[in-house]
Amino acid sequence: MHSRLMHIIAKFSDNYDDYEEIIDNDHEITDGINDKVDAVEYSPKIALGVPSVKILGISGFNVRASTEGVNNEPIINEILKLRNEEASLLGFPHFAALSLSHKMGDTLESANKLIQAIFEAAMPVAKREFEELTLFAKNQLELNLQIKPWAVQYLTEELLGVRVQEVDQEKEGFTTWHEDVKVHKMVDNRSEEKKAMHGWVFVLPEARISKQAKYDYQ
């Protein structure tokens, strides 16, 4: 059972990679997206009336690997089923109790209490920052509208004066500790040439299978 569970968890991640490869190789999709990005990227039009690229990115990300051919839904259902069966065999009421049994959270109740405490502390700050972003859009950019998800990145970069851009690692001569690491540079958005550097960000977005194997019950 545990071997099967580890196998399908790996398959779940593989499906994401396969789906992204399919999209990358579908020139009918990518060429159209690239044309639109060239037209509206980092422009107030994203917030005003040309949100199609951002909508496509957000909605596509949320439903990736959920279509015929590369579909994670059956895998998710099997993972949930096997996790609960494994927890039951080991004497736990549910998988959450099994997962927390060797962690600092200890119990589901204590974990939920911590989540609630973080939520209550973070929500006022998030609301205040969003209000600041809305006022900035209205007063500085003359965008008197409700901010949508696809406009947040552009407006935040304008507010902070910093733009985060993914770089061509081969061109820049970067060698990272893993091939999946993405390198981004933080550029001054308010300088005349917009080339002044603030720093670099190295991102490894997904846990590697070799690391997941060390934490079987996570």
C-alpha cells in the first residue's frame, strides 16, 4: 500500500511536468499568448481592459493536469483513499492525525489553532496593503477601478519600484544546484534605463522526489 502511495504521488508531480510540456509545444497556444504578452505586458492596459493574458495564465494554472490524457483527478482520489486506509491500519482516526504525529503541531486541533491565529494576524495587514495598492492605482496611475488578480503584479511592481524578471540562465552564465532552479533578477523600475539591479532571487518551486521520500507522511 505504501509503495503504491509513493508511486502515485510521484505520478501526480510527473503529470504536471507532462502537461506543461504539452502546452509549451503547442505553438497555436503559445504563439497567441506571446503576441498578447508583447502587446500588454507591464502596461496599465492589463488593469484597464486587456486582462485576457493574465486570466488565461491564472485559470490555466488552477486547472492544469485536469484534462483528458493528463488528468490528476483520479490520482488525487486514490491518494486520499490510500492515505486514510494507511492511517486506519496504523491506529489513527484520519491521515491528518498520522501526518501530525511526528511533527511539532502534534494534533489536528493545535494545527488548526495555529492556522487561525496566523489568519487573524495576517488578514488586517493584507487588507491594509490591498487598500494601499488601490489608492496608489487611483492617485498615481489614475486607475479608478476594482483591482483584479491579473493586475496585482503590475501594480505592486509600480508601487515598490521593483520589477522581478526571469533570466536566461545560460546567457547570464548561472550554474545552480539543481536543473529545476529558476533565477530571477530584481530590477529598479524607476531608473531611466530600468536596468539598475537590486538583487537576485533563486526559486526551486517544487519539492524533488528524492526529498519527498524522506517525509513519507507529509
